[in-house]
Amino acid sequence: MKVLVINGPNLNLLGSRNPDVYGNKNLDQVNDSIRVALPEIDFDFFQSNHEGVLIDKIQDADGKYAGIVLNPGAFTHYSFAIRDAIEAVEVPVVEVHISNVHGREDFRRQSVVADVCRGTISGFGVHGYVLAVKALQYEMKA
């Protein structure tokens, strides 16, 4: 099983940006912890702060991956272009957020991508990425 993990804007700052909210691990450490937790999965990891680059990556993933784990960052709340890219591909996408977005500012509670994703995992810290992959695995067995 091959899975693409995509992280959006500002997630390159993990470990230094609001560690009380997002934890102390940097993005490389998060990716390593995902690999360690799920050694049977072949992962590719990608991060960009640019909307169009993320859209290109989602579109390019179609037919190449069993699933995508996507943390769209702030694009969650307003990127209809990313939403449309997810809707246009066959590869299943699970939306992930490190923090509990429903327990934070009002604007973070709205996701424009949620309705085109298989599901959303929020509030379990970086372990949410592992949970998202397990959800994809479960879906494939069902």
C-alpha cells in the first residue's frame, strides 16, 4: 500500500510554531514517527505553502497512491480550489488536523474540503496522521 501525506501552509514550522497547540516535533520528526508506526506502508511525504502546488500534487496522485492523508492547514477554511481537486480525483483523501479545530477559533470550525474527503480526524495531535492511514487501510479491507 502506497500513501501520500500532504501538509499545507505553515506545517513546515511544526516544532517551533505554537508548540502548546501543535507539539514539539518538527515535520521531519512527525514523518519519521508515521513511518515507525506503520512500517508496512510505503509513504511519500510532501509539504508546500503554495495552494497551486498542493493542487498539482493532489491531481498527480490519482492512480499512483492508495490514499492521501491531507492536512490542508489554513486552506481548510477557504480553498475551494483544493476542494475541487480532491473531488476530481479517485484516490481517497482523509483530512487531518493536529489540533481540535472545533475547540478553537470560530473560523477554524468550517472546512470547505470535508465534504469531499472520506473523513476528518482532528485533535489527536500528530497521531492523527497514523489514525488517518489506519482508516484508509480499514476502508480497503471493507
